[in-house]
Amino acid sequence: MTETSVTSRPLRRRIRALSDRTIAWLFVAPTIFLLLAVNIFPLIWTIRLSFTDFRANRPNRPVEWVGLENYRRILTDPDIWNTMQVTAHFLVWTITLQVLIGFTLAWLINRKFKGNDLWTTIIVLPMMLSPAVVGNFWTFFYQPQIGLFNYVVSFFSGVDPSSFSMIGSVNLAPWAIIIVDTWMWSPFVMLICLAGLRSIPDYIYEAAEIDRASKWRQFWTITIPMVLPFLMLAVLFRGIENFKMFDLVVQLTGGGPGSTTELASINLKREAFEKWRTGYSSAFAVILFVTVFGLASIYVKALNKVKDR
Amino acid sequence: MTGSITEPSARQKTVAGSLVILYAIITILPLVWILMTGFKTGPDSISYPPKVFFQPSMEGYVNLFTSRTRATPEQLATLPAPENFADQIARDRGMIITGPSKFGERFLNSVIIGFGSTFLSIFLGTLSAYAFSRFKIPLKDDLLFFILSTRMMPPIAVAIPIFLMYRTLGLSDTHLGMILLYTAVNISLAVWLLKGFIDEIPREYEEAALIDGYSRFQAFVKVVLPQAATGIASTAIFCLIFAWNEYAFAVLLTSGTAQTAPPFIPTIIGVGGLDWPAVAAGATIFLLPIMIFTILLRKHLLRGITFGAVRK
């Protein structure tokens, strides 16, 4: 750096500016390159495959260009509509339950009782764990007769523990996956709500007290509106994650019994890696991606409106 | 502000505290049960009613780490005395240990791939985050959104071409392939989190260093990095947890050499589907490091989760 002191001021600045720009690109380029290679290139490939009848288990077979045929078949396939219904049921219930439980917990923890951070951490533990391993050991809890879950239910309700099977019954299996997902992810909603609650300055409540607003009124006119943007963000994250849900449910029920818990990703995996209908499943993957992206964009617009209010 | 009118009353605190503690106990129960099941014998693990008190046994752990074969009592009688407690346990069940199981290898794969991809994500992520935080980059907001949007993709949606691509490049079932893949998934989060942390470091520190004759790169290494250390550490934990827990890509792209523990653990159950103590032992060994991490580093972790939300 000794020579820079010799050069004139504007030139020195120019050298520095130039090297800043080089550094900027050197620093950003590897990330962009990696994302292009491992995310964007495969995505474009998926889109290309979706117009063909390619089968990945027979790479040497001549590939036919089928145009929109795959898309037409997907939109008229009753299996796909069943999958979308199962996914919607799962999404609506997990999000509803997680918002209720998560918000309530955050609201209680915000009373700042003694030792609240340790208990918060314990509540958070399930969401840190591997969903596949969690799903696997919950099949153990759901065993009729010997399972812990069935035992606890029968202990409190008096129902015979071997009389019902959470993952074997067509009516109960959709709830079995909702219960585990809620157990695992309510803490996430809780943490985000807690951040929201903690961001509300005390003076707003103090002003409301001076105006003699009831606690009930304060809750609905201060707490809820102030936490709402945070809550909506938590719902966005959970929505995206659960739309993609695969690992937990595949280990828990494998999509069964029948196809009562066959979520979109599980159906996709079956089409792509068991039936090897690569072209068809690529088209379904594109439809799913566009759906997530579209819904998320609309939602983000709504979220920004709420935030601006 | 202490003792202000908005401070919750003592009674409120007690009620809220008890409800939260009750929920915490219910939520932790399945995890405690897994821990206990790992130390039960086969019959104890599936007894009705479920056993809370039992004679602890290392059988689950022995079964987890070894492969065994059944032997007749006559065969057993001809063998020399058991060398260690594992031998003893196996023989009590009429089995002979034939060698180590694959669990050790799978666990090691998880460690290699987890730490490898975390290191790479943090290395690349810190560089990009610094550039995004400090320099004028054309289309900066678009690039940042692009980086984030790659996280919205369902893994299975890109798994098909990645599967084909890896097959062509010879990256299927390799450590390198999995490390690159997990890095690509983690880097979006890493860039966003780290940019937040680096934004918080006052620019004046670097400017002072630049005036003192440091080059931009030296200022980055000697001034910015030490300041961002806490942020880097908590981001690293998130990346590690993701890579450690990932299942969808692992089950599709690995089968042998590079298979990680999550796709392996469910297969421990064995013939007849009854060896729950071994599964529980595997789950315990796999999940315990994460639980301990979470409890020890709770301040940084909890901040990291809410960071994105608070920031935007």
C-alpha cells in the first residue's frame, strides 16, 4: 500500500473503486454460479422434460416431444385432484392449529414469568430435529395397543388402546400427520409471534390504560393488529414448507392407507422415482412450483398491505 | 419502566408459567420416551401398559452398532468366553456378533456432509453477504430476491434433473455431490442472515482501517470478520441443522457410500419390524447432539429464527 501514497488523490480513488467492484463480483460470483448450477439449471431442465415423454430409467429410448399433453393429463387426472385435496386439508389444519397454539404460547410466555427462556427452549426442541427420524419414531407411538399415543388417549378417554390405529385407519391417518406436524412446528409460529409481541412498545399500552381501555379492548385493538404482520409471515413460511412437505409424512404413513395422506410431494416422488414417468412428473413439479410461487406472491402483496396500514 | 401499569401481575405470571410448563412437559414427553426406549429390552419396549420403570439394558445400542447371526445353544457352548459386554448381551439372546453394523459409517457420512456443506455455505455466504452489504451491485434487490426464491422450490421438483445431472457427472452417491447440493440449499438462508449481521457492523470501522492503509480485502478479514463472528456462528448452526436433518435428497441420491443417517435409521427396525430399542438408540445418538446444541446456544438460535421476521 506504500505506492498509493505516491499516486494522486483522484487516481487513488479510482483504483480503490475499481478494486471494490472486482471484489464485489469475486465475492458474489461463486454463490450465483452455485445457485445457477444446482437450482436454476435443473429447474429449466424440469420445464424442458415436462414437454416430453422421457423416462429416466430408460435413458436410451428415443424421446418424443409431446407438447402440453402431460399438463392436459395432469389436470384431468383424478389422482392428482385427490393429492391436491389431501394437501389442502393438511395445510389448512396444520396452519390453523399452529397459529392458535403458537400465538397462545407466545402470549403466555410474554408474561415474562421466571425461567421462561429455558421452557421456551424445551418447547422449541421438536422443530430442530430431523423430520424423517421424528416421523419414524412417531409410528412407534401410534402403534395400537403398545403405542404411547394410544395409551395416553385410552388413559384419558377410556377407549380401548387396541381399538384404533392412527396410521392404519382411513379416517384417522390425515389427523395423525396433522398432530405430528403441529407438535413439531407450533414452536416456530410461537417464536415469530413472540418477536412480534416484544416489538410492541410499552407506552402504547400505558396510553391505552390512561384512556381506560379494557384489557379485552387492548388485546383486540393493540396486540392483534401489531402482531398480525408477524403472524402472517409465520403463516407464509409454514405454508410454503408444508406445501413441500415430504420427509415427515413419507416416514409416518408413506402416503397411506390407500392414498389418504398422499401429499403432493409424495405423489410426485412416486410418479418420478417409482413409476419413472419422468416427463409427466416434471410437468406436475412445474405446476406445483408455479402454484407455490403464485400463491406466495399474492400473499406477500396482502402482507405488505397489512404492514403499511 | 419497572413496576409500570403494564407489568403483568404475580398471579398472571404464575398462571401463564404453569400453562407453558405443562405444554413443555407434554411436548418433551415423546423425546424422553425415545431416550428411555433405547435402554429397554425388546419385550419391555412393546409391553402393555407402557413401562415407565424397567431394568436398563444396553441391548438396543449393541444391536444398533453390530450385525449378528442366530446360533444354536450347542454352537454357543463351543465358543470361548465372551470378550466384552456386547458379546455377552448378544449371546444371552442366542446370537453371535459377526461385525460392526453400517450405523457408524452412516453417522460419519452425516458428520462429513454436514460439516463440509456448512463450511462451504458459510464461506461463500459470508463473501456474498459482505458484497451485498457494502458494495453497489447492479440489480442488487433482484439478485437478493432470486437467492431467496430458490428456497421456495419443492426439493422433489428439482430432484429429477439433479438425479440425471449427478448420474452423468458421476456425483450420485458421493460426499462431494451431497455437500454441493446442501450448500446450494443453505446458501440462500446464509446470505440473508449474514447480510443482516454485517449490516449492523458500522462502516466507520472499515473506513478507519482503509485510511490506515489496509486494502479492502485486509479490512474485510481483519475488521469485519471478527465483528461478525457471533452472527457467522449462529448462521453456521442453522446450516448444520438443515444438512444434518435433510432426508428427501439423501434418500433419492444416496444409497451406499454417501448415505447419511436419516434415510438409514428407519431401516434399523430389522426383520419382523420389532427392534424398537435399536431404532430408539439410533434416533437418540442422532438427535441428542442437536438437542444439546439447541439448549446450550439458545440465545443465538432463537434470535436467528426470528431474525428474518423482525428485519423485513
